[in-house]
Amino acid sequence: MATTTATPLDTKAEAKAAKKKEPKPSFNERWLDKKGWIRRFPLLPALVFTIILTQIPFVATIIISFMNWEAQNPTEIAFGTLDNYVQVFTDPALRSSVFFTIVLTVTVVLVSLALGLGISLLLNRKFFGRGAVRTMMITPFLIVPVAAALLWKHAIYNPVYGLLNGLLTLVGAEAQPDWITEFPRLAIEVQLIWYWTPFMTLILLAGLQSRPGDILEAANVDGASAWQTFRFITMPHMRRYLELGGLLGSIYVIQTFDTVFVMTAGSLGTANLPFTVYETLYSAQNYGLASAQGVVVVIFSIAIATFLLRTVSTLFEES
């Protein structure tokens, strides 16, 4: 009769299988664990500081958003239930700023993604001076937003000495348009596209460099064309990076204030949500309504951030 002996490898495999079957402790159990408290105690001051610095002001903003509080009538401060939120969603000026915010975000993010994908495909090729070109491509994103807006307003869009009208004069064109006055929304969109394209390029270039080399070699051996490789291998691989760039860009572009404030001061239909909150708070000095507008913007941003975190976690788990 033959007998079988358990090898050390079998024992290790059984131990691993048993360990996997054991239920993992819940978050509360890990948090209440004595050793866990010892490890986390040094982080407690930072946690308390973060809560005081961020959450208490936000809670105060929520409370003020339910109040009728105007600086012009300081003696008539009172709770007004949902009056401010009703005004937020019924004010025509605010609806216009919401519409422009959506158009601005969609336009800037989509065009920046398309340009970023094209530039990243070019920068992924090997050529002389590739490192220097990559560094120069990142430069616009490193400029302070206010400085970038001033650069475009005075050095490029200025109707007298701006670069665009200088080029028009150079080619003999008679038209000398005032770009910001005649095309205010387009002027802001172009400036933001110029600013955010390097950001998208960085993300997409990282995605291109993470493509599996063996699959690309197999496609080349099988005789796949450049378009077939791009369509069936590169684009499916880049989908997550495109989503990540789009979500990150959307969160940042929604909060754009510097460009609108510097270039047009919110005039000519270019007031977006952050600028509208600013005007309500500092110009109209209606603290309750401004707080309600701010809460709506934050909730809108949190909704996008939730999708962003899910996408990032999925990306890290699969990689």
C-alpha cells in the first residue's frame, strides 16, 4: 500500500489557504486594537489640526447658508430656512454662470485631452533632445495662474501690441480685433486649454510608457499597422488614464477663478460659479447667499471627486 508524505511546500500552501479563509478584522476592530492606537497616536495632532482647519469652517459655512445675513442690514440677521438655496437655483444670473461653468469645463477638458494625447504620442517617440522638449512642454503648467492670465491678456490678446494682432499685421491683414471684448469666452477657453494641456500630456505620457512591450512586439510581428496598434492596443490601455485626466481636469477647471478675474472680471457673460460666489460675498456682501452658493459648488465638486477616487483605486488595484 502506497503512502504519501506531506511536503513542506504542501504545508505552506495549506497555511496560505487557511490564512486567506480567515475573516479579516473590521476597521473598528483594527482601530480599537491597542497596538493600532499606539501606531496612530502620533497622527492625532495632525488629524485634530486638519479638522479644525477644514471642517469647522465648512460647518460654519453650512450654518450661515441657512441665514439671511447681509452686511447692509446687520440688525436683521435671522435664519431663513431654504430661502438662499431657492434663490441659488432660481436666480437667472446664477443659472447663466452654471451654464458657462459647464461649457467651460467640458470644452477645456476635452480639447486638452485631445491635444495631450497627440503630444504624448509624439513625445513617446525617440528623437534627439526629447528630454528638453518634454521639459519645455511642462513649463506652462508650472506658471502661476494669475501670471499666465496676465501674460495672455497683455502679451497675446492686447489689440495694440499683442502677439495675435502683430501676426495679423505681419501677414497683411487689416482686421485688428479686440480679442477679449469680441470673443470673451473663447479667449478664456483658449488660455485654459494652453494651461491644462501639459497636465494632460504628463498623465497620458505616463500611460503610454506603461504599455506592455511584449504585446506591442507581438502586434508588430503579426504585421499590425500603426493605426491598428493604436486602435486595438493603445486606446483600450489608455482608457483609464483618459478618465483620470478628465476627472482631475474637471475638478480643477470647475474651480477656476484667477483667469476669469484677471482677464474679464466676470463681464461679457464670463462669470463662472467661483466668480459668482466671490461677487456675492465681496460686492453684494450677502453672506448667506454666498455661503449657499459655495456649498452647492462644494457638493458638485465632491460628486466628481467621488468618481475620481473610484477610478484611481481601480487603476491601482489592476496595476
